Amino acid sequence: MAFLETPRFPECVSAAAGWTGGPGYQTDIVVVESGREHRNQVWSYPRHQYDASHAASLAPEANLLLDFWHVAAGMANGFRVKDWFDHTVEAGDGEFDMIDATHFQLVKVYVVGASERRRPISKPIDPVAVSGGTVASINYATGVVTMSSGTPTAWTGEFDVPCRFGADQMTRRVVTPKSDGSLLFDWDSIPIIEVRI
């Protein structure tokens, strides 16, 4: 299994009308006889899922997506996806989790009142601005920052979501020919699933 750092999943598809998706958690729920629930959060971090089946109905986008599908070999290889719903880290959102004394993982923090959820960011986009200490390097394939001195305190920038296709079979159909001779396409499903890096 490989990961395609470039090119990113076609933005003309991920930004098109009909693109759907977002973050999800996995929770086990047991309901006892009294009606009370016992809930167990299985995943600490969200896993994003998308569907591009209605976002590439015209031939140029459909053909570009088909090319990308072949290069990714269906579910075999991962790739970057720009989540237009959530792709930026602004002042106050960007923090770090310490790996060791010189290595730190980029994190985005979501805050509501006194509660927060931390999300590791593994696919930042060059450039990332880091405050605090002296940065030796930023690994844009893992989101790990290496410091030559000091401790990083904050960061800002953009990021992608590491994903793969959720099926090995792509099925599309011609809906109707247009008057100019071009075709409109329809797809049963093109699931895209976040992968853990």
C-alpha cells in the first residue's frame, strides 16, 4: 500500500455541488432493561468519510476522477483530500502533542465552553507557521515538527485529510446526452474514507 502525496484528490470534484461527508465517531451503546444506556466511545479521534458520487456529473470532472481512481488503484493507495468544510488552523486552534524532547505532532483543537477535543493533523500543507522555539524541520507527510531548540507553542496553516477510496469497483452510467453532444454521468457510490497515518 502506498500513499500518493501528490497530486491531491481533484478539487474540482471535492468543491462541487453534491460532495457530501464529514467526521464520525464510533460509539458502542448498551441499553439495559431499565432503559438506561451505557455508552463507550471506541474511537478517540474522528474518522472522516465522504461521497463524490454526485459531484462529478460532467465529462471533464468524471474523466479526471476516473484517471485518479486508476492511479489510486481503487482502495489500494491513499491520497490527500481537501475538506472544504474544515481545512484551516487559525490563531488559537493550533497546538502540539509532544512525541519526545525535540519532536512534536501538529494538533487542531476544537473548543466548546470549557470542553475541548484534540485532533492530530498528519497532512499539513506547506507553508505552516510555527511560533515558539527554533524549528529545524516540518514533515509535511506526517505533521511532525522537529525543533532544534525550545518548544513550539502554536501553529497556523492549512491541512488535508489522508484518505482512500472505500470500494474497488466504480460503476457509472450515462444519464442523458446533452444537446451539445456532451454527456451527463451518474454514479451509484464513490465512498472516500479517512485512513490513520
